[in-house]
Amino acid sequence: HGHDKHKQQHQQHGAKGGKHGAGNVPSGPVYDVKLFMTRASRLHAADLNGKSDPYCRAYLREGAKGRDSLLFTSETIKKTLNPDWSKSAKASNYVYQGKVGPSTTLLFKLFDYDKHNSDDSLGAAKITSLELQRLVNTSHKELEVQVLRKKKAKGSLFFMVEYVKQIAVAGGAYGAPHPAQGAYGAPNPQGGYAPPPAQGAYGAAPMGAQYGAPPHGQHQPGVPHGQHQPHGGAHAAHQ
């Protein structure tokens, strides 16, 4: 019965809410982020045929003692050590869009699917504000993150980063604008943040190690989901 419950969890998609640990917020930058998990390479071979049947569960963790909130569970790709989820019909579901601060961790746990036994761990990868720092004010960049299994490097997990922009510094208020700056360093007389550059639909950019500019005409006006409007008052609530 425990195995059946585990399989039901494997099939589950969508976010789960969870309580987060309380405490002082570490100081550091807060980023507004949109990224897609695309593929993995050189994963651990868990099966006798020298392959694995990988899938990934992605979680959001706030604080050192915060609970992990499920973001998504990917589909399983059979008999490979180099799964490519970007070619899946569900690729647009494997996304995180929201804030990443100094106490935020995006955690990606990889497993080998087994029909008759418990699923084996293939390791885990994580993204923190440190990994995102070098990608501020860039778009459509590929991010490679090391997968650790039993404290040893075992493969990589890749992401297409649609945008990363700094919106605040923790220890102050979320959304507090930098002096004379809007998003991407552009002046904004209203004191807020302009939306990110024109974005195409996910999958429009060519897949691979380099992503091109989104096609003309696919810009969606308005503020992206998860972006805070600074004139609404200082707060540090988790979205």
C-alpha cells in the first residue's frame, strides 16, 4: 500500500502549499525569476541495462527549516541517462516563476522509476540566489546545475532561464526600488518596475545550449505573475 501511495505522488502535478519556517531573513538580493527545467545529462545508471528511467520532482523551500512545497513532477523518460524534457508535450509545466531570495532554495530531486519496487534516487540539484546572480538582466540563457548523489557529483541538470531581475534586497521590503532605477536599470518615473522584455511562448526559442530571441509579435503586455507592485506597501510575504 505504501508503494501505491508513492506512485500516486509520482503522478501528481501542480503546486502544494506549505508552511515555511519563521526567523530572521538573511540579507541579500531578491530576484524575480522565470525558468524552465529542460534536460539532464550523465545521470546515475540505476538499472541492470546500464540505463535509468528518470523523472524529477521540483520543490520550493523557504528558510533552512522550511517545508518543501511541491512545484511539479515531470514525466518519466525511459531507458536513458540523458533525459530531455524540453521535447515533451508537458514541457511548459516544468517551470518556476516567482521570487528567489537569500533564504529561498529551488530543489530538484531526481528518481529512477521502478514499476515493482521503490524508486531509486538519482541525486538532487538546487538553485539559490548565488546561481542566479550572474544571470541578472539577461534572458534566454541556459543554466547548468550539478547533480549530487551520495555527496558526489553525478551528472547535470539544465534550465532555460527566461529572465532574472533584482527587485529588492532582503532585510528591507520586497519590491523596494533601487534609486532612479526600474527593471533592468531603466529609469521609471512612477517608482515601480517595468515588465521584462518581450517574451515568446516557451518552446519558440530553439532548444540546445543557446537560446535565441523570442519571435516578433508574441509579447504579452502587463506585469508577469509573481512580480510585486512596490507602491502597495512594504511587506515580506511569500508569494
